[in-house]
Amino acid sequence: MYDLTSEDRTPIDTPDKIQFCNSPIHIRQTAVNSGNVLKKVTHYLWIWNTDQNKDLGEPNHIIAKELVSHYDDYINVNIADLIKAWLVSPENARNTNQPQFAWNTYSLPAQTGQGVFYQVVSDVLEQEPVTNAIVETTVVSPTYFATLGYRWNYEQNAGSNNALTPYKADPFGRDVYRFYNESIDNYFTNSFNLGQETWSCTTATMITQAKVTPPAKQKFCARDSYLIVFLNKLGLWDSFTPFGKTIISTKIDTTTSNRMFRDPSYVDNSQVHSSLRDSVNVLQSYTINTGHIDETATQLIEELVYSPKVYLVRFKGDKTTSAITGITVDNTYISVDNTHITVDNDTVGAESIGYFSTYQQIPVIISNPQDIINKTRLNDKINIEYTIKFDETNNKMLDIK
């Protein structure tokens, strides 16, 4: 069996080496030697995180497939689900392979697990048409980086690929024009960091996070202050700021059971409950109106609705009033490559004054809408807005055991 050494790793330097496992990832193998007949291929697939050039053991998957029809000159397999399992594994709440996000008040958010490396070594068996001899050739693929992103259907065709640009559900769509809450600091943007040396590249450094300074004309004040954070089309953390009203509601599910008594003749019905409530599940929901948005931002809403992972960041409304040195803001932490990172002893400088201080980060799922109407300025004038319902993923009463 072929060993995938560190010398086999290649730089991730072009957009085609970024793959999205919520869409198919095909390995299409044809004959390596011109004129030969392809017979069988065995793919050895390695998937890993942390350092790109770290030592690897046995392949995670071995995929063997023979030619389906003698009329074919290729063998095709789809490995997307094998890679996706690494990014959605439910083994434990702090699995380092899962995309993780933690909002920070005084610095950029902590984030990790947005992608993994993978590489394929293929043993290709071919038959020479004259001698019928079997020829075996080893093919080593480049190194790829995969996320929970996806491609639009028009991106299947060559020449119709928007590469690493999100918000193009409509291939003729324009760049998104966003609005920002003037009291929220540390807006961010994520992008892929291509062209790193293999010896220094890691799953963390593959993503570049940068702070966004909103233009003054795009900053507004909101009465109910929330920030919606989600994985976008590229599988990277992104955000949307709503400005409409918010309705918080709860749905209560209970189970009860009747009590049994050895001597019911002595039961005092004025004191004893004959039935008891066994369990209470309280699901809290947030129905949030986006407020009036620009026509181009409908693409952003669409990616939000499709997102596999969403958080609400809810702000209390109090603001930082003075600079503080040595404040500890490690009220939450996440795992990154098996190392816990916290934001300890962070300095709250003058640049943080006037921005929201207290917040709550809430894991949610979107329970509506089932259908999205593509609203436009022509059809809806300035009334381009959406109402989205978010359900908390945890019982309001702590029940994690």
C-alpha cells in the first residue's frame, strides 16, 4: 500500500484546490497510458486536520471500483460524504473537526474547524490492447482543502464557476450591500489563504479572518440588537445584521403519568397528586424581521436559510464606557487543533468605548421559511424584508446529562 509522505503534499494555491463537501466531489479516473483500456481503480483516501505536512498513518478509506461498462473510458466515485463526516461528526460537543465559533466582545471572534485537508492516491489497472498485459500505475492527487460549503447548480459546467465568491445564487447577481449596527464592534470577514508553503500551512491558517470597518452610510441603530452568524456558501463563518422587530416565544411539551398506590383507600385527595408531570421541554424561539434590506442582500438571506450551522448573538444593550487593562473575557472557549484558546487578560482600549458589552451566544436552527420569494426593487419597491424564525437547539431548562 502506498504511504502518503510529507513530500507528497502540494501547496493549496489555486481555487480549484478548495472543495465543498455539501456538493459532490468527484474523482473521475481515465486511462493513464494512451491507448490502454481502463479496468479497475483503487483509491486510497487520507483526511486530516492540523498541520498539512504532519505524519499520517493508514488511509481513512479504501475505495475499489471496476469499469461499469466496456463502452466507458472512465471510472467515477463521489467522496463528498466521506469528507463531510469529518466536519459534522457528533462524537462530542468539542470535536475539533466541527466548525466552531465564539463571539468576543473586545476582539475578533474565535473560530476553528471550518475545513480539513484530503489527498488521494490511486492504483490504476489498465490493459494493453495488443498484448492484453495488465499495467499498474500509481497516481497521486494534489492536496485539497474541503469545507461544508456547496456549489450552485450552474457551477457544474466549465466556464460557469464563480470560484470562491459567495452570494451568487443568481449567476448575474451583484455584490451584496450590507447594513451594520453602529453599536456592534468586531464585524469580520473570512477568506481562503491560498499559496502557503506546505510546511507552515495548517487548517487554521487556511482561513484568513479580517476586521470590517463599516462605512458610515451603512451604519444604523437597532432597537432589538442581534447578530446572526452562519456558515455561508463557502463553508466560512459569515454574519447578517437584522434591524426589524423580534418576537420571543416558547413552546412547552410535557408528559405526565398517573400514580399508583398500594392502599388507595387512605389517600387524601386534597393533599396528594394522583398524577405527576414527568418531564418538561421548553423550546424558545426568536422570530426576527430583517428590516428593509438592499435588493442585493437577498442573496445573503438565501445563504443564511441554507446554512448548516447558525448562531444568534443577542446583545443586552449596555456599552463599554471606559478603557480597562487586563480584563478577562474567557467566559467561553472552543477547541482548535486540540489546544484550548481563550481570550485572557485582553485589554479593552479606547476603540471599544461606545460598543455593546454584554451578549449571549445562542445555537439555533431555522424553522422557517420553507420557501423564499426573491424580492426585488421592481416588484416590492422599498419593502424588501424577510421574517425568519430561529429555534434554540437546547431545552430552556438545562437538561444536558
